[in-house]
Amino acid sequence: SKTSDKLSEFLESGVYRLEDSNAVFIDPVRVLNRSYTRFRVSPSAYYSRSFDSKHAGQEARVSSNFRKRKRKEKKPQPLNDRERAADQRHQEVRPFLLKAHESLVRATELLEVVSNLKGNLGPSTSSPGAEQSLVELGRVWQAPLYEITLNFHPNDNAREDGGAPTIQYCEQPAFPVFNNLVVNETSEDVEAELLNSRYILPPESSFYMSDLGQIHNLIPAESDCGFNLIVIDPPWENGSARQKQRYSTLPNRYFLSLPVKQICHKDGALVALWVTNREKLRGFVEKELFPAWGVKYVATFFWLKVKADGSLICDLDLFHHRPYECLLLGLVHGKVTDSKQLSSTKPKLPDNQIMLSIPGDYSRKPPIAGLLHEYAPRLQRGRCIELFAREMTAGWISWGNEPLHFQESRNFMKT
Ligand code: SAM
């Protein structure tokens, strides 16, 4: 039947197009696993924050505190200009979010699979022991000396006579791990070692691990070697990131000097920027940041966060704690003369597209590379980069001060 076709497509792809709305449900684990060949992303590691009873309890407490505080401050304060603007933005998108959520609630076959997620997580794979802080490692004086070893196909070394495998050192090259483009150019996952930790690099992926001060090294020598798709998730300053101290943040003015214009392909690029719900930030992006980067705003996508039972992670109308985040999309126009041909082959970017998923680790965004692909100029030979990345994506370059963070082997299972 038609519906079960849809479900089996979801089980394959991790993406379910919801009926009657401009929305898709995403299972990040299934999406990510499409590109790994010898490993699998461990669902229990990906969803550890959602299903770990300790963390789940914390979230619940936070939101009930909010409610209590709200109840106490009953005296309605008049909204100031900025709050009114934020509220208006929220009211405009609210019907789309509600409709998307209603479609999810109606997609019972999907919810049945998703709500079983917890039962199907399997044994927790995350091993005890502290994870390696790449940011701290990059700050010590020895940083330029640290090397990462790539182990290409260790099994291929097994001897045909059944003897012990011989280790061929030529297949375990080592590269400087900081301020250097490290590439897995093979179509297989590669295991890599750095000090005492192991990392899994997806096929045809690269990373450049450095501080912002070195980002100019990404600027290509030739403009036809630039990027057609650029995803950026900056460490915006905000109360929550500072409080939880998961990563350090930067003042807005630092992002004005990101070389977005300089890394774009000469045929143009699609730029996707994650922003928080602070109204002040939205104004900054629209009036200063996009103009400074040469980006023309086109559309906004929304990431609506749900629990495994399909309910929203918090009330839709909490003023200081929304269950959604925004992805602002813009274009850097290319220098092509044949613009008619270009626009006729590309689907127009829809506005207010909604992506629903169960959140993973703190601030980890759902994998949307595939969704964005179809809207980027010059798709066939498109080059893609993620800035401030904490993970790697097949076919992409990841830049940031910890692009290997979620590649640590504790997040994977061997197939
Ligand atoms: N998109 C990521 C994800 O889904 O997991 C989250 C990115 S997080 C919002 C911002 C990242 O920027 C963090 O990994 C943080 O360590 C990094 N960062 C902060 N300051 C930086 C700097 N000066 N240079 C490079 N990266 C920096």
C-alpha cells in the first residue's frame, strides 16, 4: 500500500515526508548511517541525552521551574519593542509549526516506529572514561606536533595462507591533526588514531581543525574551487551555552570577518546559517552579517524538536524557551552569465519548511546535508563545507576547533 511504501522509505532513508504540510520527520541516526560503510552510528550514543533518565529529569525540572516562575509573575508586563517583534515572528510561523506537528501526530505508522526507538536502542556502547577535549589539545604548545594516523583497510592485510596479518606501515600514514586538511579520499570509512582515542572518518570526507584565527587557510586559490553549499552553526553568545560551558562562544563581531564571500564558488553558493531565537541576533544577521558576507536572504527553515512519543519538547508558546530553532537560508549569486539556465534547473527554495526530529546531544543539529543539496547551485559537482562543525559528513569538509568531536569511536558500532 501507499503508506507502507512511505514507511519502508523512511526505514531506508531516515526521512519521512509528512502529509498536508511542508514538513519532514528526520531520524538522524538513519540519515547518518546511509553514508557509513563499515560502522554504524550507535542510537544509544546519539540519543543518550533524550533517553538518559538523569538528563531527561533535568529538562523536565527546568521547564517546570519556568512555569512556576511564570505563574508567580502574573502581573502582565507590557512587551518592549524587541519582545513585540519576537512575538510577531513567532505568531507568523506558529500556524506552520502547528500544522507540521499535527501531521506528525496523524502519522501513526511513523510514530509507532519512533516510539519504539528507546526499546530498540540496544546496549549502551559509550565506554566510560573522559572524552578527549580537542579544543584543549589544540591550545597546548605541542599542538603542531600532534599527528593523526589513518588506518586504511586493516583487514586487507590478512595473509592468504591464513597466517597472522602483517602490518604494513605504508597504509597507516600520519598527518598533523591541527591546521591541516586531513582527507579520507576513499569510498570506505577509515579508522583514525589520535593519542589514546579512535575516530571514524566517513567516506570522501575531510576536516580542518583550527581556531578561527586560521580560517583564512580555507580560502581556495582559484575561485572555481570554492564551495556551493556552506552550512554555518556559530558559537553565538547566549545564556544557555555559557551556563552549560559545552563550548566557548564568540561576540557577534567576530562572525562579520568570516571569509564566506571568499570561499564561495564563482558560480554561487547556498548559505545556511543556524541562529538562536534571540531577536537581537536576528536583526544583526539581517542588517549586518548577511550583507557583510554578500548573502541575499531567501528563506527560513525551522527545526521543531519532539520527544519519542511525538510530543513537543516544551510548550510551543513559552516566551524564553522555544521548542524550535531557525535555519536562515541565503544565496551568494555567482558570476555566471547564463543565469536563466541555472535557475531553471534548480527547484526554488521553499519558505517555512519544517524539519522535525528528536534532539541528540547538547546543541547538535540534525543532519540536513541531503535536504539542502537539491537547492545548492551546481549540484552535480557541488562542493560542501560546514563551519564550526563538530562532526564529519560524507562528501563534505568540516572546519572548526573540534570537527572530530562526534566522530569518536564510542559513538559507533562495528557492523
Ligand atoms: N553544528 C554543531 C553540531 O551540530 O554539533 C554545533 C556547533 S557549536 C554551536 C559551535 C562550535 O564552534 C563548537 O564546537 C565550538 O567549540 C566552536 N568554536 C568556538 N570558538 C571557536 C573558535 N574560536 N574557533 C573555532 N571554533 C570555535
